[in-house]
Amino acid sequence: MSNITLDQVRKVYAGNVEAVKGVSIDIADGEFIVLVGPSGCGKSTLLRMIAGLEDISSGEISIGDRVVNKVDPADRDIAMVFQNYALYPHMSVYKNLAYGLTNRGMPKSEIDRRVKEAADILEIGDYLDRKPRALSGGQRQRVAMGRAIVREPAAFLFDEPLSNLDAKLRVQMRVEIKRLQKELGTTSVYVTHDQLEAMTLADRLVVLNGGNIEQIGAPIAVYDKPASTFVASFIGSPAMNLIETVSDAGGLKAKAGTGLQGGNPGGLQACTVGIRPEHLQVVEAGTPVGDGLTLTVKVNVLEPVGAESYIYGTIDGGGAPVVIRIESHQTYDINAILTLHAAAKDVHYFDAETGRRIES
Amino acid sequence: MRPHFPCDGRCAGSAPHICHLHVRGDTMKKVQFNSRWMPYAFLLPQLSIVAIFFLWPAAEAVRSSFYLEDPFGFSSTFVGFDNFTDTLTSSNYARVAQFTAVFTVLVTFFSLALALLLAVKADKVLRAGSTYKTLLMWVYAVAPPVAGLIGILLFDQHVGPLVDFAALFGWKMQIGVNYFDTSFAMVVISVWKQIPVNFIFFLSGLQGISRSVQEAANIDCRSGFRRFWTVTFPLLAPTGFFLLIINVTYAFFDTFGIIDVVLKTEPGNNPVTLVYKVYLDGFRGNDLGGSSAQSVLLMLFVFILTIIQFRLIERRVHYS
């Protein structure tokens, strides 16, 4: 069993800076967990604490039912893939892969078998004699992965492993990491600031903000029901439209601008409403509001990206910015006023003060 | 500085102007001078220093190594290779060469090893690290003869704490009288003087090793000792190779001041290095020809040593 349990884990640096504020996560055996959040949210610190590269200020981390707070990184049975790959520059690719095994006193024949096997999986068999400096970025990335695979550890830890690759390679490696992880069935913790990487890789997402967990859940669940305005704006691209509203007798009104009308199902005082760009439909002006929301938006920019297009606009009367996804090849005039409708089931409500989700 | 020259006309259709990109048919990488003698003029001060203080004395040494000069410098006789054969067949010269070899190996080894040990430890100090490092570098500012003097005080027959310390173990040190004791003092003082230089280089070398590589090694290897020899040490090799050359040169030539102070210019039967013997034979023994021959041999030796070092060791050193 190689489940990982984090129980009220905290990290306080000198000067009383609290980087991680009491985080608890239960990671099941074989699960792929992605820690995602903006820089400075504590995700890397958390990963490094699991690896044993940072001390744990308080709380408990267990790997496979063993508390590892005081266990040496080499004895935690984990393998880590670093952002800059951290290959040993003076060793050949073969030695880079074999190093962790040799140090654990594994017989030569077994090391050789594992290195060859990993090299086959990652297609780096031709470079085994080369030094890392003679490899391209993508090849180095594969060697770094290989170094983790040969160990056959209880868990893989990934620290933004794709951020040094170009866009095309990043997509390719992303798919490959996911395939490998499923094949090997090794528990994995992956840190990234890229929400797309997080969405595509994770079995479960952990969204972190300022050292706290904002939300844990399956990517699509997080996408469908973000727990806070922070998660709503962080997961999904383009981000969810967030509009501050106030309520009056007729329902919800935009705080700034005039172009928002909607029912107030929860009888809320003031709240932030959230609508994904793909949930806004362009409708004829004067269509009845119904139980959803109706917006009138002035078009500022039309952005075709090929498979679809985006309208960047503002709520009529000088309100909040709004992004609408439309089908590709559809065009609208700049400065045109559009009427948009969102169905009630697609509207998210967040507390105006705390930003937490309000279930309606 | 960017050159300010008229554009050669590659800026299409524009009027004559000063251009940073198209200078006289070349890009801005290459600065052109108005006179072809200008660059040589800039080099002249450096070249003349090399010529006056290195090439000329070296040539003079080579010349006088073929002559037998009378002690007062009034006349000299060409003697061919006699000075060289005399030197090389002398048993005294062989003895001094042997001592120099042992001295150099000991001084180089211990000053490198101790400096590396201190640098590795200092690199791990978290609290008051810079104070610690500054203290270790202090000796660097001490001039060799002063270091020799301080060393002499430490090894003094009557008040030297190191002599007293040795006496506790029944070792009656007699610096300047006993051959072994004197050599011991020379080596200790020379090593002590050289450690700070090596320490500074090793420390900066250590700090140049990528932190994530060391962390990867932490995960791959439990034993800190093994980690040091398999990852840290090989990555320090470029620094170590550079320091090896610096230290051999130091032990050979720059220890002159320390040896002189330890011997109080009265060598007697005490050990001396080849460089010190050049001085003794030339200026105390007034044998300028023999002394010059020895310098020429030293020059050749250093020349060969440098070639061997670069050929053999550089091949095994990883430069990232």
C-alpha cells in the first residue's frame, strides 16, 4: 500500500512566514493528485515536505502507513522529477538512471534490466552513453522521468516538470506522463501552476491559495462547481465571468452598469454571480428573462482561435468585463450591443464578502 | 561601448547617419579603429611589462647559464653545458629536488584537502555563516613573510605554543636544528597560509553546484559521505583542477618567503626547496652561472608540468 496522508501539515519559515497553513489530504494508492495554484501558494513547499527536502513545522505526513516526518529523503521510497530536471551533469544517461539503484545496493544485473526497460518505455535507449549536456530539453525530461521510473518507488513527485519545455513538447509529454502513470499505477503528486495541465492530468485536483486548500475534487467536479471565486477564476480558460450584483425588488442587478437582469432564487442580498464563457447564448433582444440571467454586453474585441471564437465585452452601462464563447466563423460588429442569456443551472452564486460558493 | 560611425548605406534609402548596426560593412560586434596600429598601442603597456619583467630576465638567465662568471662580475667565460652537468650530477641538487618534491606534494595535498573540508562544512553552516566564512578567509590577507614570522612565533623554541604542545607528547621540536622538525614547520606554515585561498575558491565552487542536483542526490543516496564523492566532488573538479595548478606553483615558488623566515637565512643542514637553492647559490654563493642553470631547469620543469597537468587531468574533468 502506498497511500499518502497529510494531516494538518504546516510550514512556518523564519520570520513567522506561514507558507502552508494546516493542509490535510488523503491520497489513495495509485491516485494522480495535482496540486495547483498561483506562485507562492505553497504547492511546491508542500511537495518538498512530502519528499523530505523541507522540514515539517507541524502536522504529520505518512507514506504507506508510515509516518515519515523524521525519515531521510532517501528512505521515503519516493522519486522526484524536478523542474530543471536536476540530472547529474558528470554522469552518462545510464549512470544517471542507475545511480539511485547502485546506492541501494541492488545487484548489477537487476539494475541493468530496469535501466534497459525504462529506456525502452521512454525511447531513450540510443542516448544511454551520452552526457546530459548532449541532450535536448525533451530528452533530458525523459531521462529525469526514467530516473524516477527505475526506482519503482511508492510515489512519484513531480515539481512543475513540463514548464521548461516548449508548448508542443509540453502537450506531448503531458499525455505521456498520464499514460505512464496509469500503466505503472504509481501514486503521484504533481505540482503545476498551469490549470490546463492540472485539469488534464489529475484524478483529483487540489487547488491551493495562500497556503490553504481552496477545493479538492475531480477536475470536472471542480470545474462544474467551483467552491470559491478564486477557484472559479483559476480553473478554466478563459476564466469564468464573475459579476458583482446587488438585489432589488425585481431580482439581481449588476453593481456597476445596467446590463444585467436576473431572478434571485436564493433571496440573496448581494452576491457575485459566475457564468462560464460557454454558457452564455446570444439571443434576440427582448427575449423573456425566465429563471436565468440576461446580460446586455457591448462588444470590445472579437478573438477567433480557430475551433471557436471569443467575444471580449463589457456589461452595458460601464460594467464588468465579460467573455463569451461563440462558434467559430460567427462575427459581430465591434461596439455592437448583444443580449445574452444564461440558464439558471449554469449560473453560480458566490458570497459577496467571502467569495465562497452559495448552493442554491 | 557601441561604435559611432557613419552607416555604410545598408539602411535602405536613408540619408547619411550614425548607425549602430552597419558599421563599415560589418556588424557592431567588431569595432574598427582609425589606425591599424591603435590596437597594438593599447596592448603595449601589458606587453612591455611582460617583456621587461619576464622575458628579458628569462633570456638573461638562459644566457648566463652558459657562462662561468667571476664572483665580482668583471669577466665571464663561455662554458657550454658545464653548469647544467654540474648541477644535475651534484648529489646536493638531487637531495634538494627530492625534498622539494615531497614538500610540494604535502603542501598541495594538505592545503587542498583541509580547505575543501572547511568549505564543505562552512557551506552547511546556517547561522552566522558569513562571519564564519570571513574568519576563515582572513589569513589570505597576510603576506607570506608575515605568515612566516607568525609561524616562527608559534614554533619558537622558548615561547612557541606549538612546541609546548608537541612537548606534551614527548616531541622535543628543534626548528632550525633538526631536519625533520624544520621541514614539519615549513609544511605547516605553508599549508596554513594557503588554505584561505583554496577555501574561497572551493566555497564558491560549492555554491555553484545546482541546488536541485544536490536535492536529487539526497533522494538517490542516503550516505552523505558517498554523495560527496559521487556528486559534489566530481562537480567541483574544475575548481579543484585550477587550484591544483595554483597550489603546485605556490608550493614551488611562493613559499620562498616562508622558508626564508623559518631558516632565518641560515640554511646550514636544513631542508631548502629548489627555488631557495637558486637564491642561495646565486646570491650567497656568488655562483651566478650555476644558479642560472638551475633557474632554467626550473622553468623547463614548470613548463613540462603544466603540459602534463592540462593533458592528463583536463581530459577527466567535467566542465559544465
